[in-house]
Amino acid sequence: MAVYIPISKVSEDDVRVVYEYSKDVYGPDESRPGRRKIVRTLIAMCAIDKANGYVTHVDDNGWATGSRCFLHVRRKLTVHWKAGEFPDRTCWAS
């Protein structure tokens, strides 16, 4: 199963950059038995410290703490931080 997590910059100041990322939730598709469809999208926010690259949750609505989704986002933002980049948009894809 492929994983795609879009990551978008929300705000930036001298200390940190705040990013928003999302995760699709799938459920059964009644019109096509045996298939699944997106039933909702969960959104969370995290921030990366410009000085040390530490990524923390800003708002996750309870679903992202400790999730693989957050681990992927943290890894991607850390790679950008090491390169001295704070892109407006990026993603995790695997």
C-alpha cells in the first residue's frame, strides 16, 4: 500500500516554521462492494525549530501523536532542515 502525506507551510518566524499535514481515512464503498473510498481527511500541525531541527506537535486533534504519519513528516522535515531548506510545500511518499 502506498503512503502519500502532503505537507504545507502555514507560517514562519525567526524561531520556527509551522507545517500542516493530512491523512486520508478510508472506509467501505457501498456503490462498489469490496472497494474502499476516502471517508474523511484528518489534519494536524507541527513545528520545526530552526536552530536545532526538533519537530513538535502544534495541534493534532488527538490522532497524530505517536502515529507513523507524524514519524514520516518529522523525518521529511528533518531532511529539509539539514539541507537548510524550509519549503512551502513538500510531501512524504513511499
